[in-house]
Amino acid sequence: MGFFDNFNKNKPSASGSNNLNKSPVSLTKNEELNKKISLRKEIVLDEVKRNNITANVARVVFVLDHSGSMRTMYKDGTVQNVLERIFPMAMCFDDNAELEFFWFDNLYKEFEPVTYQNLDGYVQKVILSQNDHFGTTCYAPVMSAILHKYGKKGKTGIPTFVIFITDGANSDKAAAKEVLTVASHYNIFWKFVGIGKEKFEFLEKLDNLTGRLIDNANFISVNNLSQITDQQLYALLLEEYADWLALCRSHGIPVE
């Protein structure tokens, strides 16, 4: 029985072409937000060129901690601000300018993709309106879900770029290591972002995990996302992505 068969049996859920210079087909109804995301898209493009990133298309998946310690950040606008800064990554890489979105605690939930049409007020209208319980912190369930969903899609050659943000340590370290090891055979790049003053020793271990086919992850720690510039943020997010693409190609993992 393979990994995907095991996943389907025990699923723990709570619920093409060059894109880099494509102009958006539509914008939000918020003019101020339009200006922000347009400027941020240009910064992403500059960073892509500076890093010599040759894969022009990718699915961008935003995975955000939904544990109890994050409750205030969801409700005070912090998460919405972060979402508006991550969305330009999808504007640049995704054919449909859609940002896939998951939250996780000890369970996980996948939401409708973030688009131009729903970006403004997304957190309040789409996430908080469901009144979901804020749980404890487990990485493996949502990582398994992402591997299951995008691993099979990887046969098309379109890579998946996962931006995984958390503010604390998890309780399922062995399971998370196993998922990341299996995922190293697929065209899924994991950018782990630790926010706050936590030491994130486990995420550092994931970054250097042995036994993987290729190095498929990178970890960065940012005390306060609001205190770094957009240029600094995108530089950190794209760090090691070009190296990972090269590793995929040298090991026969398809990436466009």
C-alpha cells in the first residue's frame, strides 16, 4: 500500500504557460488595495529575475497556523495584511492568479482560493464567518493533505510552492518528518516561515532533514512580518527556490 492509499484511508480533515509578465484580467474593487498589490507584483518580478528563477508557472499554496495563539492575529487584521502581501506571489506564478489557502491546527481546512474578486476582506468574510474553533498545533495533517492533492498533479510539470506560516512548535514531529521525506520525490517546495519569538528548533531540523531524495524545504524566521519591507519579504520567500528547481531537474522530477 502506497502513501496515497494510506492517506485516503486515514484522512484527518475538519472539513502551463509563461505567467510572469501576464497583466491581471481584473482587479479588486478597492483602489488602494489595487495599487498595493500591483506594486508588490513588480517587486516579486524583480526578485524572480534577480534569483534567475527559470520556472515561470507554479501553484502557490498559502498554509497558515490556526492554533489558539493565532486568534488575535486573525481578528485584528494582521492575517488579512499578511494575505494581501502573499497574494502577489500567486499573481506572478499562477496561471489564474489564484492563491490556494489552508489553515491548520490539530486539524486542517481548505478554503476557496484567494482571487482578485475576494481578496478584500477575505479573512473576515471567508474564514472568521465560519466561527471555527482554534485548536492545538499539528503540521502533519495539512502537509499530508497538500502532498495528496498536489503530488499527483505534479506529473504535469507545474511545481507547487507552499508558504507555510506558524507561530509555534508542533506536537507531531515524527509524522511531519515522514511527510516531508515522502514529499521530496514530488515537485512541491516547502517554505516554512516561523513568526514571533519562538526558537523553531524543529523547523530548523526539517530544513536540514536527512533521508530525503532532494532538499525540498527552506526555513526562515521573522519576528514580526509587519516590520520587514515587501522587498525583504519576497527575497526571503524566494530564497533557495531556484536551487530546488535545479535539484528537481537533476533528479528527474518534472518542473516547467
